[in-house]
Amino acid sequence: MTDSELDAVYTRLCKTMTNLGEANAPLFLARFALLAVQRIGDAQAALNLIEAAQEDMQATQ
């Protein structure tokens, strides 16, 4: 994925969450995550991504 494509996907993700509203954003992200994990199709890769995301969140707190 190019930087431009990544930016387009991120922008679409943000706009979708905005359109759904703050109350629905966590449920949307959970559903998106499940679909992405299924598409990845590799449990260890998905677990590594979860760990990386958690570490990123802890680093910003």
C-alpha cells in the first residue's frame, strides 16, 4: 500500500466514524477489527498487531 493509499484509507475510516457518531465509533472499530483479523487470516500476525497497538497506546499515555 502506498502512502497515498494509506492516507485515503485512514481518511475514509475517520469520516466513517464521524458520520456514525461518537457513541457508535467503538462498535464500528470493533467490527472493523474483526473483519480485518479475518482477512489477515494469520492468528500470530493479528496477535502481533494487537500487541503493537497496545504498546503504541501505552507510549502516548
